[in-house]
Amino acid sequence: MAETVRQQSSAPELPPEEEDDVSPLTLVKRIYAFFYNKTVGLILIILMAVLALFGTMIMQAPTGTFDDPIQAESFLESVRPKYGMWTDVLAFLGFFRMYTSPIFLTVSALLAGSIIGCTVHRLPLLWRAAMHPRTHVSQGFHRHAQNRRLVTSEDEPDALLQRSKDVFKKNRWRILADDRDPRAYYTDKNRFGPFGTALAHAAFVLIMAAFVVSSLFSFEQFMVIPVGGSVELEDSSVEVRADSFVDSYNEDGRPIDYVSELTIVDNGTDMVSQEVRVNMPLAYGGVKFHQTSYGIASNVHVTELDGNVVFDGAVPMQWTSTDGTNSVGSIDEREDLDILIVTPASGRTDSVIPIGSAMVEIYPSGSNEPLAVTQLPQGEAVTVGDFVFTFEGEAQYTGITARHDPGSPLLWIASILLVVGMFMTFGFPHRRIWVRVDDDSNLSLASVDKHDAIYANQFNRLIGEIEQIPERTTDA
């Protein structure tokens, strides 16, 4: 027997790794507890604020810059004089594209999880308070409640109790009996008001989701469309044609309206036409086409010597020369060259360029020393260096911005939820009062709700109505 006991006591214990095994349910509970922890939520909010501050203070690269190694390197070289040795560190951390960087998206996801966790953790409490409130409280609660009032009356206790119920019912308060005290009850109003916080929290999550979706999947393209011409939407079968453009001015020469008649052409078929003004875009296929600008453009055809087309379209004359005599536009088809098209400015006759013609200036990228400066008579093909230029004349152009933002619907939904949630929370706060009457016709009312000015007036008005002695009628 002793040997048996010794053998049992010396039996090997379970390996430590088996004792420490965590079940999937336990793991889920730990993750859930992490997300609804208020300290975690506060830390994530601070991190989000710090990242947003960096995103505001640090120059952000244009959309798509880091998708192209050459553009990325060019951007980094342009900001290196400002950030010095920190440039590569900031680029590694993603601070030049903060709102699509892994660190920002990670913090956003964690903060969204924290908001959801806190909301889910609080919903059962809100539901219990709305649907299954505590109806019985002790006498000590009535003596020490934050808001309390004692009403004395000469009426019988049951009559006084019924009169108070009638007052609350008239003011649309819900009344629930105290199952442990026949001369007590619980009454409340706006029981679903606190659920507005859940709607507001959902709105915050949707706002962050909309921001992330917009940052990752939206695109924007500026299109210079000569009147009568068309421009392709990038990576699609859609073309935008400008059928007409009309601008109007007041007596001082200031523009009062400008409108483009646009037609969307998809796979060679006219799909939709619409007049487009500022704040009145044309929508097609999830893309909105906004009126952005207008002006004079130079129609230019550029080929290489072997006939390969480099550029064929309208060059917006967006700038003015230093002396004001010429209008200047740029062809941005070559990264190693700056190609400028120059024409006489509108209304100027002192330009060295003959009216009706243009001039081309070609510079090495980043240099002020031209490789070539040549006049371009209208309609003539002119060889300039390795290119053949044909200036086809000037035409009015309309500047259209094509914008696709898949996060916009989420933002609208979030905005509605936020307004409704804030309205419910602050406009209809949950009011709770426990009422009881003793044998001496002393009616006690107690509440633990925040006693702000609005509630004070409401509470006092209810007390006043209860204290009013109903008129008695007597037989003549």
C-alpha cells in the first residue's frame, strides 16, 4: 500500500505548455477586454491625434507618387533640403503619405475596434436600463439621492400616490410598479435617448472607414478639354467631350457664370449629356465631373522624328510671362525635358511672337538654359531638336476635374447617424425618478440623474403639479 501511494504521488505532472494552453473562447474574451478598456481607447485617441498632427505639419506627397519609384525619388529629393537627414526616416515610416501609411491604418483599425468594443460592452447596460430597470430602492436611497424632494399632503396615502401617477402619466412618463412595495413605483422618460451614444459611436467608426476607403481607393484627374474635343478618362473606356462652353461677366469684367455642355462617351456611344457648373457636377459610373476652370489653350501636335506621337491635344495657357506680354503653357510628357508653349497674351500687341503663331522652348529638366527656342507658325510642321511640332491654333478650353470617392456614401451615412445620435443624447436624456409614500402621506421623490438647469425646471414643475390640491366639487 505504501508503495502504491508513493507511486501515485510521484506521477509526472502535465507539461507546462499544456497547462498554459488558451482556449479560443478565452482568447476572444481577452481580445474583447483589451478593446473595451478605457485606457486603451484613450491611448489610441492620443496616437491618432499625434499622427494627424504629423500629417498636417509634414508635406504630403501627391496621390500615387510612391507607386512610381522615379516619382518617389524625385519627391524625396525635392523635400530633402527641408527635412535633411530625417527625409529617409520619414519616408520609411510613411509620414509623407500619412493617411495611407501602415501605421495610420493600423491605429485607425485599432481605434475603430476600441469604439466598437466599448459600444458593445455598454449596450447591455443601456438595454437593461431601458427595458428592465431597477424599480425598488431602499429608504436610504430616498434620503441620500442627489435629487430628492418630499411632498406632504392631507390626502390619504393611496390618493396622494395616485395623484402623483396621474401627473407623470399626463407628462408622458412611463410608470412601473415596485413589486416589493405597493406604495412605491418607478417612473422614467426618454428611455431610448442614451442609445444615441451608440449611433454616434457607429458614426465615428464609419467616418474613419470612409476616410480610409477614400485614401486608398479614390482618384482624381484634371482634364483640359478644348471646345469640340474630348479627353479620355484614365484606365477606362470613357471619354468626356466638351460640346460647348459659355462664360458671362458683370460690368466690372468679373465672371458671374461659366458652364460647359459635356457629353460622356462610353465605348464610342454617347451616354449622357449635361450642363456642368460649379457645384453642379455630371455623374456617370460612380465618377463625378466637376467644372473647375476655363481659359485659352493652344492645340499642339508633337511627334518624334520617326512619327511616334508624343502629344496631341490642348495645352492650357495657365501662366503669364514676367513682363505680362505672353501666355505660357507646359507639355508634361517627358520627365527629362521641360517643354513650354508660348503665345501672345490676350489683348497684348507688344509681344515678340507674331499674333496667330506660337513659340516652343525646350529646357533640360530643372535647368534655365534652353536647348531650343523656335517659332511655330500656325499650321506648319516645324522640326525642333528630336521633335516635330505643329501649332494648330488657339481654342477655348474647359477645365474639368473627374473625381471618384467610394468613401463618400459612408461619410453621408455617418453624418446622418452622428446628427441623430447627438440629437437623441442631448435632446432626449433619460430621466428616472423613484417615488414612494409613507403612512403619514409624505410623498418622497428621488433621482440620481444629473441635475442641470433644464432638468431642474422639469423636476420642479412636476413637483408643483403634484402639490396642487385638486378642486373639489360640492352638491348644491
